[in-house]
Amino acid sequence: MSVYLVKAKGWRFDFILKGTRQTEAWFPTKQQAKSAEEERRKELKKPAQQMITPIDMDFKELVNKRLDYVKTHNSISHYRDNRYNAKRWVKKWDELMCGEITQDMVQGHINERLNISPCTANQDLRYLRAAFNFGKKHSYITCDPTQGIEFFPVEDKAKYIPSSEDIDRVITQAKPDTQDYLWVIRDTMARVSEVNRLTWDDVNLAEKTVTLRTRKKKGGNLTPRTIHMTSKVYEIMSRRYLKRDKSIPWVFWHKYKRRKTGVIVVGPYQDRKRIMKNLCDKAGVRYFRFHPLRHAGASLMDINNVPIMAIQKILGHENRTTTEIYLHSSQNIERQAIEIYESVR
């Protein structure tokens, strides 16, 4: 049936001709929908140069295509963030075509998210805009209802970077396997996802190097970079290599039960959110997660006059500007600067 009624919305025509879907909604009466369908069919019979065929897609289909792309081209955490927001969009606009979603509808949704925080609203808008841009890039759609919607102003907060002493206290509270994990993150200054995907093929004990791989580069390809081990990382890798299970490729792995099937599987670490909260509480230090370990390491090297180009390569940044964001002077250095100023003024 090419013309049908959707309760509380109206009549719609929907048909496929020569492999292309043609649809329009919402008409007050069935007759109006039929008339509009006839007009569309007449347009389609015109010569190609006289005919402009609108391009559109079910919003839910667009979201799923975008999620499939993110899953294969980006990190697991980025995919999860996108999926978390996408569920909310689909719940609202499940039955709509992309062209039926208006700027006012998007703005209303973003305003609702503002009740949580400006950061939450901005992230939602950023991901939604990426979905529509993805659709336009692949010629699925021509519309973008996020266009013209501005991000909300956000108050910049100083990033908390733990001191070396606090990091030591936290690591001391961990179990031996987790201590190894934290030391490798700390001394390689790697992203957690890079350490999680480390395999023994990435570890070269003879050269004392590890190869880290990230999807942060443009295009989403796994891009490698090789860095030298500290003596601590070399000791950890040597010990774990001797005790490794040769059937398991990852340096850090665990057994876990799949939620849906209940099957026990072996795999690399993915996201260990709760560990740092527990360890920080036990150590009696201010809470921090894994990422500040990268900031702390970069700042420490900067304070000790390591060239920024070297820091950039170790962190795996394409742009020097990104590296500069990671460089935070310690409170002790600032205190010394004030004392010098005070003594000479």
C-alpha cells in the first residue's frame, strides 16, 4: 500500500520506483496524499534534466549507518558515547525521515539536554551534527537541521593534574596486576585504549621499545608509534613475558561474562572506570582517572626542559597545539616563581 495513515500524525505516501524511495508526509486526508503521490509519479516520468529527485532516508537508518562507521573507524569509548546519545534521538524521531526533522525540533532537544549541563548539550549537538554530515557526505540526504544551531558557552575549568607523590600512593594501593597496568600507562604516557590493545607482537624486549596504536588520527586507521621503555616498563614487560599464557596475545587481559549470552570469554581490557575511584579513596588523594597520567608525564618532561617536539612524538599528537594543552606547570614551580618575584620586587 503506497498511501497509509499514521495515527495522530496524518496520511503519507511511500513507494519505490527504479530502486529509489519516494515519500512525503503528513497530509490531513487520504485524497491529498494520493494527489501528491500522483504528482510525484508525473515528475519522475519527466526527462532527467527537468527532474529534481529529493534525497532522503529514515532517520533511524541514518543513525545505524553512522554507528556502524564509528564502530569500525573510532575507539570503543567514542562508539559507546555516540550510541548512548543515538538511543535518545531514535526514541524521539524513530518514525521520521531525516527531512522531516526540523531545526526547531533539534534546538528543543538540545535545550532539554542543557538542563543537565552545557557540556552535555554541546556533546549531543556535536554527535548529532556529525550524523547528518555523514549522511550528506555519502549522499544519503541533503538536509542538515543542526545547521545554524550554536554551541552553548562553557566555563573552562583548570584540569586537575595529580602530583608524582599522589600517583605513587594510588599505585601502591593496587593489586600487583593492576600496579603493572598503571605503571605502563604512567611511563609510556599512552592512552588507555592503546595499552588495552597492546599485544606481545608490539613489545620488543631486545630493543626495549613498545609500539602503541591509536585511532585518533584522521580516517580512523590504527596508526602505530614506537617509544622507548623506561627501566620500570622493561622490568614489567620482561617479567610478564616469562609468565605469559602463549595462547593469549594481549599483554593485559581478563576473563569476563557476556551480558547477553552469559558465556565466559577472554579478551583485552576495555574500560575500567571503577578502579581509579576505589584506589584514590584508599590512598586518600583527590580522585583522578587514567588520562591525567598523560598530562602529568608531559608536564614533568616539560618542566625538565624536554623539547616539545619529543613530547609530541611520545604522546602521539599530530599537532603541536594539542601537546601544549597537556603541559601544566606544577604548583611547586609556580610557588618558586612567586618567591623569586617577591624577593626582587
